[in-house]
Amino acid sequence: MISDARRFPGTHKGNHMHDNLGKTFKDKITGFSGVCTARAEYLTGCDQLLLAPSQRKPDGEVIDSRWFDVQRCEVCAEVERVTLDNGTTPGCDKPAPKR
């Protein structure tokens, strides 16, 4: 069985993936970084985080959020966690990934 520390990067043992929402992560392979705005937890253990980058393309267009396996993500501890008050207007940002 995979430990919580390996499955949920940037969290303390026993915490859940929910603790990653709002934290900034960097993909170890591509260097892509962004705020975790969603998570997908699978029965198979291949859990993913949706990272929304704060950077824009040179023409000012927003860069699309991307899904990454949690094993590839490392938390950027120096970046303050993003919090939102969405109690009156909750809604999804992007659909969950399809396999």
C-alpha cells in the first residue's frame, strides 16, 4: 500500500488530498507550475492534481490548466496558499480528467 506522504505531496502524514487545494505545485518533469484548483482520486491510486498557472502567453492569453499525477508534483512552499470565499457561488473550473 502506498503511504499518504507519497500519494499526497506537500501534506503531512494522515492528511488528505483536499489539503493540496490552493497550494502552488511544480511538475518535476516539465517544470510547469500552478495553483492546485482541483483533484481527482482514483480507485487505482493514480491520483491527479489540476494546476492553473499564473503566467500568461506572450499575447496575454490565459494558459490552460493541466492535470498531473501527484507523484510528479512538488509543493512550492515559498508561495502563499490561495484561498477563495466561494460559499455563495461554488462551481467547477474544469471537468475531471478522462482516461
